[in-house]
Amino acid sequence: MRYHVLRFDIWLCLAIGVVLSFGTGKLARYFLESRYELYQQEHIVDKNEVGGIADETIFHARSIEDMMSHETFTVISPGIQYRNKGSGFYHNFYLHALWLPSSEIVAARINEDSVVHTGESIYSGDSILPVCKVVWADLTDYSTFLSQIEYNNPLSRRDFYLDCVGNASIPSEQDFIETPVILVELVTILLVFPIVHWLGSKFGLFPYIIPPRN
């Protein structure tokens, strides 16, 4: 078995890039944390807006027919049934299999922060979902999603889903901060390594990786 050992100068340049990436990563984290707080504030929805808390003035839909007759509405679900009957990852977000009082099943994107629980705990009483609206979409264009959400029961309709999130949709802190920080650190290493090694080679400290043409 043949072993390949990187030269000392390559390890040194990589180490310098890693050290510098800690600094750029820290700066990126500081900037993104402040931006995330602002982003959250900008995506707080008011009561009775799509994705917001639904009060007694919002129509309670019991069937798909009810949903088609109203621009916005809410659904009352027993306990946590609304999120406990299956789900699937549709493009960039999760949709839950929502059982309606009519026993029909539709896909719904739900803002958990705006769900109102009427019982002593989330497992008792009813859950009033946020204000929702119908979004037309061909759910059959993503077969993996259908195999996930229809694992136990098929959807009653596959040509729309319920948007119960609206403008409250925000990425998680992990997606908003951690992923970009990692990318910044990797880009820093990729940029610093060739620059530092070229400078070291230019001043005769390291041998060239690719010798220059005479």
C-alpha cells in the first residue's frame, strides 16, 4: 500500500488558512446573529393574517368544500392530531397530513407558533390552527414527498396545499447562521491557501507546487 504524505509547506499554508477562517467565521456569525434578530422581527405576523393567530371572527373550515368557498379560514384539530398523522418534505419545507372534521386529508404547512391550544395541555382539548389559505400546486411532481406524507393514508386532494404560515416563514437559526458561517470559513481557507503558498514560494520559503515557466 502506497502512502502519500503532504509536504510541510502545504500543511503550514492550510493551517494559516484555518486560523484565519476562525476570524472570518466569527465576523460572519456576529453579523448574521444581528441580522437574524431583525429578520425575525420583520416576519412577525398580526392576528388574523395568514400564519397568524385566528380569533373567533375567522371562518372554521370543516371540509375541502368549505376551504374553496373562503379566501382565508382556520381548522380546529383535536390535540396534536394536526401534526401527528404524517408529514413530508416538499421542496424547501414540511407539509403535514391534516385530517379535517369531514375526514378528508389535505397537506398543510403550519406555523406552530400561532397554534392556539384550548385544553390544559397540547394533548387535550382542541388546537385552533393559524389563519390558512389554499395554495394551488401539483403535489405529484415530487414523488418522494408523496411517499412520505401518504405513508399511512392517501391525501384527498393532490392539487393544492394549505399555507398556514404566510409571512411568518423564516429559516431556522441553524440554516440562517451556521451554514453560511461554515461556507465563509471554507471559502477563506480556499482563498488563503494559494495566496500564502504563492507568497512563500515567491520569497523562496517554499518550493513551487507548479514551477513557473522560465
